[in-house]
Amino acid sequence: MAFLAADPRPASGAARNASFHELLTRFPGIQLVYEANIDWVTPLSRRTQGADHTRAALAAAPDLDAIVASNDEAALGAVDALDERGLSIGWCRDTTACPTACSPCTTGG
């Protein structure tokens, strides 16, 4: 699994990351093989960062089978990077903020 983590500098980002890591402890069979923070204040878009980190995660772990993103824009970047490689998207959750942009997640293609 790869985790496109929230920016840990604001309290909300730190809380998201802590919640994810706490939840991960409940599932010892899941191996976190890549983690990178999405910078919320840089001029580089979160979507671009999500795509870049997904490419890096796939380079580090070509057999990666899951990506968790801390925000919608990073998730869309992950979708972009997966699409570039012709990789399918099994499913994703919480696409309410981007139903049109994330149609591959909700339609399966």
C-alpha cells in the first residue's frame, strides 16, 4: 500500500495522518511500502504531487496493490498516474467532491 499523506504542518493534516496510521495498526497484514506528504502550500498542485508520488511509489513497488490519498486532488493525481500506465482502478471511496473528474472510480472504467 502507498499513502499519499496530508501535509503534517497544519493540525488537520497531522490528524489525518495519525488516524490513517492508527487504523493501519488494526490490519497487520497490510504492508505500507511507500509514504509521501502532499504539500498543501506549495504552488505545485496537489493533483500534480499525487501523480508524481504515485509514479515514485510504483517505481519503488511495481506490484503495489493499493493507494490511499489524504485528499481528493491527490487521489485524482494518483488516477492520472495509474491511467498513464494503463493500470485499472478497482474502486475508490468518497468521490463526492469530484464526481465528474473521478468517474473512472465510480464507473469502473
